[in-house]
Amino acid sequence: MTLIGIHVDIRCAVRVLALCAMCVGGTAWAQSEVAAGPLDGMVFVGKIGPKGDPNLEDELHFQDGEFWSVNCIKCGFQPANYWIRKVGSRIHFRGELTGERGSLAYQGEVIGDRVEVSITWRKSRWYWQVNKELEFAGVFKPKAAAFSVKHAIDTANNAQPAIEPVCSR
């Protein structure tokens, strides 16, 4: 598009405006620093499942600036970077796990030793898109060893979702 004699790439302009909007008012999301994120080394145990009925045991790990769900890596979803925003004593985070089965967009909040997470699973199909709302609720597990990001990646890369019971849910 040409605007006042200047060629403007609409997609680029939208990205710049979105970035500027995120930074206004000091509420920008900051990517956690590798091995220094405020959630790194934490493991939360709880349940994941459909919104309103999380019924499957799971663990949410944070390590070296990345996060993952134990059940989700078994289904081929890769660990991913997470971003945080602190509001008082609460830590809000977000991130997106991706794999052949789609993407899982996480938005969560750590309050004391509890975590509450809304998850949107998206998977494009031939003529439609799956949009499923999930949730995870858990508590901090002290002295739990978060396994390495490499181990999580290896687990996701070697996943066999077709025979993994948690993937058929």
C-alpha cells in the first residue's frame, strides 16, 4: 500500500504498533533470561484437562527460560520460551508449545505456591480449525528436580502420540 508517497507493509506496521502498545504503561512482557527466569527450576504438580474439569495428573516444568508439560511432551509438543510479567507478588506468564498436533497457548498466573493456567489448543484441519479450551491447576512441588530442557526435547522428538494414552484424551 502506498500512503502519502511512502510504501507501507501493513503486516510490518501492525507488528510495530502491537509492540508499542505492549510497552505502554510498563506492562510489557519480558522474556525470561536463560537460567535466570523467576520461575526457572520450579515444578508444579496438578491436573490438566478440559476447562472446568481438569482430570489428568500432570507436571508443569520451568527450566533455563523454557517451560513444558510432562503430558504434552509425550504427545510431541516441544518445550518453549516463556515470558513473564510481575504484578505485585503475582507472576503472570505466557508461552506456546507447538508440535504436529497443533499449538498449546498457555497463559498462567503464579500466586504464592499455586499456579492457574488457561490453555488454548489450536489445530488446523482440512476445512476447519480445532479450538479447545483447557486448564491446568497445580501447586509448587518443593525439592522437585525439573529435568533438563534437552531431556524434554528428546522426549517430545521421540513421542509416539498414536500409542500414548494421554494423547487420545
